Amino acid sequence: MMSSQPESASNLAGTAFREHAGELQRFLARRVAHAQDADDLAQEVFARLLRVRNADLVRNPLSYLLGIATHVVREFRQRKQHERVLFDSDLTDDLCDRSEQFEAPGMAEQLELRERLDKALKQLPPAHQLVLLLVKRDGLSYSEAAGAAGLSVHTIEKYVVEARARLRVILAETP
Amino acid sequence: MDQKTRQLESLYAQQASSWVETMSHPKPGDEQRFVAWLKESPRNVRDFMLMLSLDHALGDLDAQRVHDLESLVAKMDQRVTPLPARSAAAPGGSARRRWLPAAMAAAVLLAAGGWAWLSISRGGWQEFETATGEQRTFELADGSVVYLNTHSRVAVRLAAHARDVRLLRGEALFRVHHDTDRPFRVYTDDAVVQAVGTQFDVYRREDGTVISVLEGRVNVTPAGPDAGSEAARGPGPGEGAGTTARRTTGSRSLGASEEAQVSHAGSMNVREVNNVTDTVAWRERRLIFREQTLGEIVSEFNRYRSEPIRLQGSGVLERVYTGVFDADDADSLVQVLARDPALAVDRSGDAIVVRLRTP
């Protein structure tokens, strides 16, 4: 219980994700913020995951998952670049939309997502807000946050999980 | 978003968020469970990736530090003080509490089985079903796990002294939670398979039922007219009282790596299989064939396809092949067949026709 709480910000999921950030994060950030379907990506990643030997996958599931996803996003982008632009208004609109998606300079999507997250945060119950701020903004470990908030480590973890889930739903609902 | 969609979305989000948490500091065995969960559905893959992205973005939460922790703590304290008036202010409160157990049950089901369709019919039977090409896993209340293959359907009833499952269509792999007081029985029209704690696959084919044991032992009782037993008719959802399982002279015990084929007539053939894990390769959506006829191979493939591959003309069905295929990827099969100079493969869209090339 007390034993192996992760170091504050440097958890495994975060670390694995940072290794694969960039394109993948931009791709996903836009979809989190706009509740757009990431179904095509998921479908493709899913199909490829099924082809990885289970033994390999279990050894390092996050690296595999994110590695495959990064690869697929890159392929999507290449496919888009090779697509001819036809003078079909719908198609042109679609391509314009997509080109923005893939070639937006830098971190526009992430910045927008962060703004939206800040807004969504205010809709959470105070305890959830407090825990998220302690853990994510201030980088406290769970046991430090537990001490600061007067809650148990277990409750901190529970609130982090719940808060993240609620934020996801709020973002999906607010355009 | 309507109320129901909202609830579902919340459950999915909660599940994905839990996995982000678990995989941030995985304990032994977590990776395995995580991989199994991911492999259940593209939706899980999607939700997990989006949740990971959200978590990543949370690292920059409130970068301007406009939120004041003290005032949040103050607000929290207010909430903690008991307010009896609150139930009047929020009449939905008690009602909400009442549906919580139902929501929890739904959450468990979703966690285990994605979109497995569930309905409760007479006599406490629950039915689970998969569409063509779909596979689902679900955990029963006794801790047993049922993996349902494509286009399959089971009805389950857990009673105090027995655990009964009817395989109504298709194929399922059962990992039975050990409970000596409650035998676990799987019924098809052809046979009843009884286990205590083990792992076995049951496949309802057109010509009979095939039972393959991966671990432990099961007892198989044929039900056809030749077997002279009503055993496998068993109890049934919507079929009145039904008869209870009855052991007959036709019963046989099967051990690991044994496979029994029970015909509709009630005859049973048991053989030793060296590669029993091939039988359940379907869980990874792999189809493994060792010197099997094209007729058999294509009928296996077609279980996963809405548009069946068709074999035309004589002589095609009997050709023998060996190979490992991806069940979702008929192209892999088509490529192999196209390399056979004796065959002609025609495709238009999803429709695939294979015939012998005429000289």
C-alpha cells in the first residue's frame, strides 16, 4: 500500500508517452478536445496489436501500443500528402481540415486542449479539483498529496482516476 | 448526449482512466491483464490512448496558478458537514443511490466484455452474443471467464448448486473457477460437458460438437439418439423445466490435450491432439491449419466474414493446405491461393470466389 508509490511526475505511462509524443500527441490532443472520432487510428492500431506475439506485448505493452500508434499516425499523414486534391468542394474542405490537423505549427492542439482542461476543471467537485492540482500541477506524490489534503493514499488515487474520467466526459460534451 | 449514452461514456472513461493509473505503476500480472483488455476491442485501444493524451496534458494544468488550494479545502469542508436538507434539495439523491448497484454490475460487465449483448430472460438465464467477426470476453459472477468467438451465443444460469451454460451457437472457451460444490456444465444439442475447475473449448459445428480440453479434466456425455441419453437437452431458457443432467454409460472423461467429437447421432470420437493451443488460437484471431482441406479452411474463415468466400466447381474443396492466417485478413488467404497455379481467384469488392482454373 505505502510501498511503491510512483515518483511524482515521472510515472511509467507518462514517460512512455513522452518518448512517443510529437505527432501522436498532437493527433490525439485534437481528438480529446473535440471529441472527434479516433476510430480509424484505434482500428488500425488494434489490428496490428493482434499480430504482435503476446509474450512480446506483455513484456512492454505501453511501448508497443504507443510505438504502433505513432507509426500509424505517420502513415496516415503520408497517405494524406500523396492524395491528389480534386476539385470537389467537400473533398477539398476535408483535405484542408486534415492538413490543418497534421501540419498545424507546433503545439496548437495541445495548447487548446490545456485551455479547455482548465475550464473543465472548474466543473469538478472541489475535492477532485484539489487532488488534481496537488498531483498534476504541483507534482506531489500520492502520499505527499494525501498528507496535504488529509485524505488516504487510496482516496487520492481514486480521485485522480475519477477526475480524469470526468474531464474526458466534460470535454466530449462541450464543443 | 442522452442519459444512457452519458452513463456508458462515463463507464468507459472510468475504465480507461483506471488503466492509465494501473499502467503508471504496474504490479506483476497487470501487463497481462492490460493486454487482454486492449485486445478485446478497438474501442478500448481508442479510449486508452485518448485518456493517456489527456493525462499528459494534465501535466500543464493551471499553469497560471489561478486556483487557490485553500479555498478549495474550505469548500470541501462545507460539503463534509451533514446537511439533512440536502435530500430535499436534490430529490434525485436516493434514487441515484438505488441504481448504483446496477451501474456497478454494468461496469463489471463492460470491463470484461465490451459490448457483449445481455438480456435476462425467464428463470435467471443471461444471454451473451457476438456478431460476425466480433469476439468478447466476460467474467461470470462465480469468477469463471467465458471467451466468446465470432457469431456465437450462450445462455448462463448460476444457481446455488450448479452452474449451467447453454452454447446456443458458435464457439466458446471456458476458464472455470474451481468450485467443487457447483459443477459447471456446458450443454449443446449433442453433448453435455461437465467440469469443476478447468479450461476447455466447446465448438458447435454443423456436423456436431467438438470439445477440446486445455487444462484439467471434463466429463463429456453425448445426447444423440445412439447415446440413449437426454442429458445434453438439459435445462433451457424458455423451454420449461427441462431435464437435469444424467450420467450415462456413454460418458467419458477427457484430460488435457484430448479432443472429443460428438455427432448429432450421439457417437463420440476421442483423439489426442498435440497442438491443443491451435484450437484456441482464435482468441488471438489467428486461424491455424495443418494439412486441412480448402473446404474446411474456407468454412472457418467464413465464420468471421459477413460476405462468405465461395468455392466453385468440383475438386476445389479437397485441395489441402497448411498455414497460419489472420482471421480478419482474408487477403492473406487469397494471396496464398493466388500463388497456386491450379486456382483462379476472382474478387469484386468483398466478394471472393475461388475455383479451379480450367486448362
